[in-house]
Amino acid sequence: MATATLAPPRHRHRSPPILPPSRISQICFFRGDLAPPSYFWASIGLTKTTHAPIINCSPSSASPEVSAPTAESCVNLGLSLFAKGRVKDALEQFDTALTLDPNPLEAQAALYNKACCHAYREEGKKAADCLRTALKDYGLKFSTILNDPDLASFRAMPEFKELQEEARLGGEDIGYSFRRDLKLISEVQAPFRGVRKFFYVALTAAAGVSLLLTIPRLLLAVKGGDGAPGLSETAGNAGINIGGIIVLLALLFWENKKEEEQLAQITRNETLSRLPLRLSTNRIVELVQLRDTARPVILAGNKETVDAAIRKAERFRTELLKRQVILVPVVWGKGREPQIEKKGFGLSSKATASSLPSIGEEFDQRAQSVVAKSKIKSEIRFRAEVVSPVEWERWIRDQQKSEGITPGENVYIILRLDGRVRKSGRGMPEWQDIVKDVPPMESILSKLER
């Protein structure tokens, strides 16, 4: 079936120091598989925050000499109100900001924060409309929507699936930035597809020109008379051109179909890479953070089947641990409603306090450090618990549809150290086969797998 890789970032609402308007701060979004990374620039009084396009400063950061409200001050006030739990009042401030002739940055901030408020209130359609406008008109990166834990409840809604599909296909209503990112990855994975498509188009055009030149000769050959070309030869040339056009167009359509399938697979992989797990130490990580350190085995099915598979795995616990196998049970129907605490956006402070941030310059440095990886590795045990089970179930069902499997069947997915799918299938895995096929961590094959 398919791959990919997750841990919600720390979420803090802080009042920044008063800074001059000319100061600029940069926000870098860590995006897992999607490349190249995107950067969001916010003019200060704006401070770095886990919200992509959020202007995160207190109302006091506005100039004391200006009494009239501005778009920036309304956004800042909205954030302050939200921090106090006054979501309805915060929405009013974000709406007001959009009426005060905001610049593109302020408009993006207002729309994005407004979408987070709607997601908190479980208003999926309104959240999707805000994000759609921000994507189309103000350059919001879709990876921000994938990364932000404040939108976890929205990602479990049908409206998110629709928005993601629109972004994958691209169009005037939503923009082409996400599709461009996907195509960059696709070109890396299939580097000669563009060359092949160019030759298919060029040869089709050449065959079309040749056919146009052959048609008058064919008409003369049919009429006959002095100087008329041979009918059989001319008809043969026309047939070759027509056959060539048909074959080349078929190859072009086949390449386009394979490209769309690959883009859909990359989208699913990116979604999987952002799914969260809770380790035995209660640390919440994204699946991508387990790359090079663990081989997740996803067990999806009804509770009885999954529990039975885990009990069987206990018999091979020692050998599986040598291979850094970590079990990820997903029980159908568990957590149908998004488990979001009503204390602000995203996860509770207790849950996120121990989690590694997944975006920002700080995380990019820490995630690459030996210390950060060794910490995660030391906390990996034999089993992990899924966070946001609705998101996990949605991904697995989408993957089942793409593989022609009836959604809801019991399935397993074994991932490699690099995050790609090693093996998948119906039912539950045979653990003795996994022990036989998967090399121990210290082996050369495991090193090549990274």
C-alpha cells in the first residue's frame, strides 16, 4: 500500500516585546517529504509562532499614537481574545481586519486564524472557505494546513478531503502552489517522464503535419490520371501517420494518468507523514520523526483482530525489537469524533509540553542532531498509540480505495526505515515471516534501507 511520515508542534501564545515596525521575522515550515521548504515572512510587531501565517503579537505592540484600529491590531487583538477563550469575539476581530484594507500578509493572517476558529467550533465548511481564499489569493502554503495541530479537527472532516483534492489538482479557485510542490517530487521520482512527454507531443505534431501533407496526395491518387501518385503507397503513408498519432496519443494519456496516480500517492504519503503517535513515554511525535530509527507496523481492523495480532507479536518481541519494529494499532470506529480539548487550538498544553516541535528553524536543527534522534530512539518501545484516530482511519481507507481493497477490511502496513512501505496486505501479518524478511538494525541491509 503506501508510505509516508509526525508530532504536533509545541503551541504557545505569548505576548511579544514591542518592536519597531521595520523589523522582520522569518518562519520556516518543516514539511517532511514536500520540497522545497516554504518561508513565511511577517512584519513586526509579529513574532514567530507555530501558526504559519499568524501575526502573533499583543495589542500593545501597535503604535500608541494611532487610535484608529488597523488590520494588524485587529488580528493581534483577535489572538489575544482567543488566548482567553473568547473564540466568538476573536472571529469578529478577524472579520473586522479583513474590512480595513489589509495588506496581503495581514489578510492571510486574518483568514488563517479565522479558519482555525471555525475548526475549533467544528464549522468545517466555513474553515474550508477561509483556507481556500488564503491559498488562492494570499499565497498560503498547503503544507501549513497539513502541519498545524490547531487544524487537527478540520483534517478529520470531509471538507478537508475536498480541499486537499482541489489543491492536488490545482485550479483558479485554489491556486497551483501545492500541485507545483507535488510535481517537483514527482519529477524527482520519475525524472524522464517530462522528456518522454515532450517527445510524444513532438512526434505527434510531426505525424500530424505529415498527415496533412499526405491527404491532398491521397485525394489525387483516388482520382487517378496522369501524374497521380500511387494509391497504395499514399494510402500506406497516411495509415502509418494515423497509426503513429493514435499510439503516441495513447502513450501521452497513459503518462498523464500515471503522473496523476503518482501525485495522489505523494499526497497520501505526505498525509501519512503528518499523522501523530504517542510513544510509551507520552511523547507525541509525527511519523516522519521515526525515520531511520524505527519500522512502524500499522495494524488496522476490529478490536478483536488487532488485539489477537498484538498477542501473537508478543511471542516474537525480542526478535522484533532487534529490528526496531513498533506496533501501531488502529481500531476501526475508535474515536469517531475528533478528540480535541476545548482549551484552545490543537492539543492540550500537557500533551504538547513533552513533544518535539515539528516546524520552525529550531526543530529543523534539533531533528537533525544526534541528540534529538537518540532521545526519540530511547523512547521507542514495542507499541505506540495513535493520536487523532479519525485521521488515521481516513488515511487507511483512502489507501485501501487506491489499492482496490474494500474500505474497512482488516489490513496491515509495514514501513521501512526510510518511511516507505515495505509490505502490506489483507488481514494481519505473520510475525515469523517479518522476523525472517526484515534484517536486524545492525546489519548492512538496514543501513542501506535508511
